[in-house]
Amino acid sequence: MIDERMYGLGNAPSAIRELFAYGLKRKAEIGEDKVFDYSIGNPSVPAPQKVADTIEELMKLPPVELHAYSPAAGIPAVRQTIADSIARRYGIPAKAGRVYMTVGAAASIAISLGAVTNAGDEVIVPSPYFPEYKVWIETMGCSIVEVPTQVPSFQLDVEAMGAAINEKTAAVIINSPNNPVGAVYTRKNLEALAAMLEEKGKEIGHPIYLISDEPYREITYGVEVPYVPTIYPRTLVCYSYSKALSLPGERVGYVYVSDTMDAEEADRVFFAVAGAGRAHGYICAPVLFQRVAAACVDEPSDVEAYATNRRILTEALDEMGYEYVQPDGAFYLWVRALEPDAQAFSDRAKQHELLIVPSDSFGCPGWVRMSYCIARETIENSLPALKALKESYDAE
Amino acid sequence: MIDERMYGLGNAPSAIRELFAYGLKRKAEIGEDKVFDYSIGNPSVPAPQKVADTIEELMKLPPVELHAYSPAAGIPAVRQTIADSIARRYGIPAKAGRVYMTVGAAASIAISLGAVTNAGDEVIVPSPYFPEYKVWIETMGCSIVEVPTQVPSFQLDVEAMGAAINEKTAAVIINSPNNPVGAVYTRKNLEALAAMLEEKGKEIGHPIYLISDEPYREITYGVEVPYVPTIYPRTLVCYSYSKALSLPGERVGYVYVSDTMDAEEADRVFFAVAGAGRAHGYICAPVLFQRVAAACVDEPSDVEAYATNRRILTEALDEMGYEYVQPDGAFYLWVRALEPDAQAFSDRAKQHELLIVPSDSFGCPGWVRMSYCIARETIENSLPALKALKESYDAE
């Protein structure tokens, strides 16, 4: 008989995906330019020219060589290039043997959870958080333990996280720059987290692994994004090229098991990651885009485009009197809903053709998320609708 | 703490992968042309020219459109093209809404198992079988029940399969054309299976789903490969373009939930497939190769090359006095080991630089699998080694 949990997951798409689908339908009805779709993190900045150039170059390889299976962990030269880049950028002795290529950050997190948890364990997630974390944690037979971050800085509440840890705690997932709020955890905040995890790990008698979800690492606005393995050794970095290279549909990323960890322990964690990849049916990451990722490993992201979007949107919201969190990274704006029920606010926004995601699905009431990675023009054209929405509340 | 099962899976690669890795090492030591690597199903036939032409054409699309996320189930136009192709080729009313794009057949099977099993269930697998089935079945918390096929035809032993069914039986996996033996199940054999599954399903009070793993569908030597959904409605077809288009590393395939099934039931199964894809962290199948697959959906596979390899190899083995199963499809030759212990035979073959996979890992003692999808030249050059191996046994 079919698995009812899987049926439920397939039949009830995430709030984000649901709104995205509504947007596609609505655009077909009234025109692409009449709908202001802030629902999804699909970059509007094109992939760097080097992506196309690399593909053109790669197509000269013999097809049998180009499209062949790679080893499960990835093409050796690709893993080496990525390890070298990590070593060069963050000053740690990163080894190719600790880089496991994946079909994107979602896969990276799912298999990292598979590697460092056992059924019955608990995984701590600071809220608000990317809602699929809950799905992947529960798929492993584990429970999610949500710990609210500090409002309005949205930095980690390390004390509250510490209080939530018990013998069942296997791992913590962090995501900085953060989706949905745009916060970037400070070095001080991460150092406090590391010290707490060290201490609590000793207290409960087993290590606590830190899963660091970093698809937005390259997208920041003038702040430092500390490299987590340099602060807490027991880290699995989950990286993706979806946002950095604007390749969200091509599905390529990696898990990096930190070389700052004890070498024997890192070996064990790495094999568990590889085992989880195998168990999930990931044969290898798509090989053409493994090679593209390696060729573009130090290609800069076009942060300027997002910075301009951010400025236009926040200046307009300031003027209209919306309350929001100034984002230090990623391309999401976390805006206070104009009524306590964020879903009701999102529904009312729809009447103005504004698609914004209610915060409830991120494990937090009373806010909405606006993805401003969209076309500049859409943002500019949406401003009257945002104004009308605000005024409709002011008039009440 | 790390998951010991995952650690074990990652630390102990499959016999196939292990031999493949040994081959890479050995080739580096003594030269590419000195090692006769029959270990892995990496096609030596290049992808059709249309693949490269399609990629060149696609690269003219705006990158933001080309590389964007697709819906989780795939690009609507791609799903429609595939459904139309199924309808045209097999005469069933295939709908796009029942096609779920995946990162290859492995993913297709893993999520099909996720959809139609619950922890504690049993899944019947005719042996010999592709060894990863066991990994994916056990990952779902289920047990594999191996039922030997008939020797020497290697057709399904439907009576024995029926006897293995009980209330815990959730699904059956079949793979025709078959890896590792090259058998293609006849229409009569499949009809007997369907009748038995219908009857047993009534007896145990719940449906039994048939997961039909079909990456080798296009690679056959003059025999019919009946389309399973036309024979048994409760079928999930797991397809891949890895072998059909020689794109094993690019990871693209699909699950097709048969439209011959009751529509309401098919909807439920489809949503469960979608849910399992979500739970596994598959955001979407790689979009560039989704489009390539659609463009090449009816591109013929270069079966002629494999047919010639098959002829050269089997004629030589006939002359040397090896016993083997004449393959009707796929590109594997199932050869009787020259001693009862297949692992010992494979080890001895290594001394002649012949890499052949012992049958034990396929759930069957006493045979070896030779992948003849390799370069023609390698086969020709390997013949003296195969002869010497045979003679070394004859001399005993």
C-alpha cells in the first residue's frame, strides 16, 4: 500500500511552491507583467558568460568521455579544484577526499542528515528556517527542534539552543546568509555557538555535528561571512552552485566534511555521507555541470544586481512605512505582516497581484518573505501595489 | 553519532564499483590497453549527434530561462513529450501528469520504493539482480525477498514468486532487458506474472505494485520487449536515458505511473512518488538534460555496435568452450565461472588482467558478469587472456 506520509508530501506542496504555481497560472491569465511574483528564489541574474563558454569548450570532448559515469563522490579533478579553492579562500588544508559532489544543496543536506543522525534523534534548527529541513529531518526518522532566533537581529540565540540540547541531539542545521530573513551570523555569534556545542557535546557524551547550509555564501552586502569549519571543526558544509552561478535547475553542489575535524572522525563522517548518497539513489552528480562548477569555482557572483534590487525595494518600503529586517546577505526580505495572521496578509496581497510567502511555513508567525532576486522591472512595477496594500490597512 | 549503516554502505563500495576502481588504478600502472575491463555498464557508444546539436541549440536560450528551477515533477513540455512518446509507441493513453522526471533510474527506483512501501514491508526481487536494489529496499526499512529465476532461460519463476508472497508483500521489482543476465521476459512470462499478482493481491487484501526497471529497453537483439503497463496496470516504469542515449553521468530519467491503472489510484501513487522525491531531496531533474531527453525522445540507440560486440565475444567464448547465457537484450554476458567459487574465479581472471564481476553480489553463486558495452578493440585484445584463463583451468 502506498506510503501515506509520502502521499501527503506529494499532494501538499510547500507554501512556496504552491504560491509559485499560482503565480504561473495567474500570469497566464492576466499577463506576465501584471503579476508581482516575490515567491521563489529563482535568480534573475544570468549565469556568468564563463558557464556558456565552458559548456562550448566541454562539448569538444569525446561524448563517451564527457557524459560517462563519474565515481560516486564526483570527478577526481573537480573535487581537487574545489578543495584547492576552499584551501585558498579560507586557509584550511582542505582535501579532495573530503569533498562529495551532489545534486545541489537539498541533496547535500538530506545526505548529511542521513550520515550523522539515527532514527529517534533530534536535530536543532533555528527558526525561521527553510521549510524543507523539517521534511528531510523527519524522513530520517528524527524530530526537528525549532529554536527561535533573536528578534530583530535574527542572530542565533545560543543560550536557547543550548537549553534545547539533550542526549538525543545529533545535529544542528544553520543557514547563513539566511533564507528567509537575510541575516548573516557574526563571527562572535558563531564562536559562541561553537563553544556551546563543544561543551554540550562533552556533557551528553557524544559529538554534535553542525550542518552548515551555504548556498548564499557569495551573496552578501558588505559583511563578513565567516567560514564555519574554521570556527567549529565538526562541520559539514552543504554548498550549491544554484545561486552563486545562477544554475538552480542544473542541480550541482557538494558536501564538504571539514578537514579541521579529527582526521579519523572526518573519514568516518565522509564514508557515512557517501553511504547516505548511495542509499538515496544518487549515483553521481551530473557530470557536465560538475565540470562547469570546477571551471567557474572562483567566478564572482553578480551581487551588484541584487544589491540594487534590495535598495530600490527597501527605500520604497521605508517610505510606505513597512517594517522589515535589513538583509546582510541572500536575496530575501523579511517583512512584518500588516496583520497578525501572515496567511491572511499574504491572501490579501494576492488581491493586489503581489505574491509573498507567509512566514508560518518558516516556523514563525506574523511575517512574510519577499524574494527580491526577481527582475528589476517587476520590483519597480510592484511598488504601487505595495503602496495600495499598505493603504488598505491604514484605512481600516 | 554517525549512522553505522550509512558508514558501512559508504566504506564498502559495491563489488562492481570496487572492480571498476581497481581497473582505473591498474590501467594507470600498466597502461590503458593492457587491462580488459568488463566491470561496468559505461556505454562506449557515443551519444547520438542530436544530443550535441540540441545542447548547442539550447545554449541560445536566455540563461535565466535555460537554467531555472523546473517544477519538482519536471518541465511541463518535457513531460508532455515523453507521455506522447509512450502513447505513440505503446498505444496507451499516457498523460504528462503521470510522468515524474528524476535524476536517473536509480533515483526512479529509490523513490518508487518510497512511494509504494511502508517500513516492515517485503519486496520481491527475482535473482540474480542489480545489487543496489537491496540497498534501496533496506533504506525504506523493508526486506528484500530474493526468488531465483529459471536456469538456464532466466525467465521469471512465477510459481516460486507467488509462493513468496504474503501479507507483507508490497512490491515486486523486475528488470527486463535484464542486468546482469541479458534475459528479456517474454509476453507469456509477464502475463503469467500479472495474473499471479492480480490473484495474490486479492488474496492478501491489498494491491501489489510492479516496479519495472527499464534502462535497457532500447537495447535488444531481435526480440520483443513487451510494455509492462499494457500487461499489468499497477506498474511504475522506471526509465533512464543513461544507456539509451549514452548519457550515464548526466542523470536523467523518469518514473511513469501507468495510465492503465485506475485513475484515482494512479493519482495517489503519483503523489506518493512526488512526495518521495521531495523527501529524498530531489528538487528537480537537471533541466538542460531534461530538455535534451525530450528532444531525443525517439532517437534510436546504436544497438548495432553492441550486437557486434556480442557476436565477437560469444563466438570466441564458444570456440574456447565457455558456457554462457545468450543475451536477448542489454549489454551484459552471464558466463559460468570455471570453478564453483565465482569470487575465486574473478580473482584468478585478474591475473590475466581480465576484470569480470563475480555473481555473488547479484544474489546468485557460480557465474560472472561481463559488460560488453566496452570498446570493440578491448574485446578483441582480451581474447587471448580469456583463452589463457580457460586453459589454466583445463590444465588442472
